[in-house]
Amino acid sequence: MSLWRWLKRNFGTLLMSFLLAVAVWVSAVLSEDPNEVRVYPRAVEVSAVGLEEGLMTVDGLPASVRITLRAPRSVWASLEGDPTAVQAYVDLQGLQPGVYAVPVKVQVAYQPVEVVSVTPARLEITIDKRLTREVPVTVDMRGEVAVGYYASAPVVHPLTVEVSGPASAVSKVTAVQAQVSIEGARESFKRETALVPIDADGQRVQGVTIKPSHATVSVAVRQLGGYRDVAVKVRLVGQVANGYRITNVTVSPPVVTVFSQQPQKVRNLPGFVETEPLDISGATDDIDARLKLVLPEGISLVGEDTVLVQVNVAAIETSVTMSLPVEVTGLSADMEVKEISPKLVDVILSGPLPVLEGLQPSAVRVTVDVSGLTAGTYQLKPSVEVLKDKVQVESFLPVTVEVTLQPVTTKP
């Protein structure tokens, strides 16, 4: 019998044996390295490919998608260790301006891998023509300068900028606006300001890019004739109480605007105006007062005719040293103090001079606690308690005292 006849007669048996062997091999492989369905642990950013020149996507693409994959356990180890293993993209080749639902495609760097699902599976993408045009820069000055001043027309640089983006958005832009506040301004200024694209109704246009994105705006602010800014000088009379001092004097506002129909009078002012006298005699605490300003004849004040004055008064700080006896606390009934060395501790105290001058030794206690101690000699750190407000303990010497305890002795 020829080989050909034998193969022909036994083909079915041979095929069955081969398929059975393959099945056994696949089963063995899967039992050692089984397929697992998991969500890829990283959110995958979506990129766009194939977009024709001169076109662009409007509002960009969604930040990312979630992808579920089926792969052997050994491949999953590689996928999870490689942050670039899975890529997602949308193919925009051949698409013209319009709105499309485009499927998300996935590329995986390792095999064998099956993509089970993508969430979202499709992205709504708007395609528009890319347009760039030159538009003028305008200035929107907001607020009012200080009374007695005027602002000249603003000067802006550059005069025009390029606006680019989707044609549908760029075509709405009539100008880009630099917004500056002149509220309360008393001096000329130059300021770099972000530019805002606006349409014919003054509304902001979204989705476009401005180049350059900032402009420099210069505004000249000048004072009107007959007006002048002058400082406020507080006139104090008297002296604060002995042992106290003035730490600060504030006035609000510190500068006022005056006006006269005779500009020469304003020019002749020394650069300040005084308040009416404020008597601080014997003061031991802060003083708040609203005072009128003393103005020469023919000169008036722009705005309120009074200022708020605050005079801060504080005691002069000093220090004093007291030698004080050591008291023992916590002594049990069956123990007594045999000796304390030294018997006096030098305590350095600080505080306001008037308080320290009147401080009595009885207002300061130096104690050592012997609670729970039995007979013996101990080096103990004293505690210092001050029974007077505003006085602080800076230090004491020595930092420990020697205390010797003994059992209570009974007299025969």
C-alpha cells in the first residue's frame, strides 16, 4: 500500500489527533497563564491623528478614556509596568468642518491582548477651519480717579494683536480689551494687563488664542488747579503718666486733599496741616479720637472735615531682682524639713515700670514640692508663682535647691 493511500485512509484520525494535541497544549498554557479581564489602571489620554492642514478641533478632546482589556496574567504584568503600553486615538482623516461621533481606537504595545471595551467608545468632535486675524487693542478704564485729579486718555502698546482659533469663534472677535482700574488714582502709572477678546456686544469670546496675550497700558494722572494733597500732622499736648511712653501715633487718612479758589494759597501751604490739639496728659492707655483739621482762611477740605487719630501708650518695661525665701509644699505628716540650702532664691522679674515699683515680696512665691518623698537629701527645682498681672518670671538662681528631709522627732 502506498503512503498516499495510507494518509488518505487515516487523515481523519491524524487530524483528530492533532486537534486533540493542540487542545491539550492550549489547556496547559491557560492553566499556567490564564486570561484575565481587567480595567487598565491608568486613564489614557486621547490624541487626534489625520486632521487635514488648516483644520482644528473645537474645544479640544476629552481628557482621557477608560479601557478594559483581556490578556494573559504574564502580559498584564508588562502592561501595568509600562505607562505608555496603551495608546488611544481618533482618526480624523478626510473629515471636513462639522460635528462627528468618532470611534476611539486603541493600540497596545504587548500581545496577545484583546480590547474588551472603551469608555466612552465614541467622542463627539467638532471640526472647524483654523483662522488667524489681526484685531485692535482697546482699553476699558474702570472707576474714578481721586477727587481733584483727572486722567488723560490711555496709551496702549501694542496697538494690534493676532487672534487665532476656530473660524466660528475668531470671526466674532471685534477687539481685544485691556481692563485697568483708575479708582482713587493720584499718580500716573504704567501697567501690564491681560487681554480679553470681546465681540460687538462687549461679551467675552471663548476658545481663541491671543498673541501677545498682554499689553502695556500707560495712564497720565494729573491734579487739577487749586487742589493739593497734604500730610496730616497730629498736634499732641501734655505728657503721658510717669512710667509710660508713646509707642505709636497713627492718623487716618494720613493724607488729605485741600482746595482753594485761589491756587496760590494752596501752593503756599507747608505740605501739611495740623489737627486741633489732643491732650494726652496722664494717659496710661491707648487714646482714640476724631479731630478736626486747622485750615488757613480760604482753604477748604475735600471730603470729611475730621481725621481719626490713635495714640498708642504702653508702660515702660523694666526688670527687678528679688531675694525670696523658699517654701516647702507637699510635706507628709511624718516628715519634717531638716535643712534647705540656700534658704533664699534670687528671682528676676520683668514688667511695666509702675507695676514693678509697687510689687511686694508677698506677691511672689517660691516653692519646692516634696510630695511623696521620704527621708533623704534632694536637689529640687523651685517653682515661682507671681500673683500680679503683667509681671513675668525671666529666671531664678540657683536653678535647684538642696532639701534634706527627716522623720518627725518626738520630744521625750
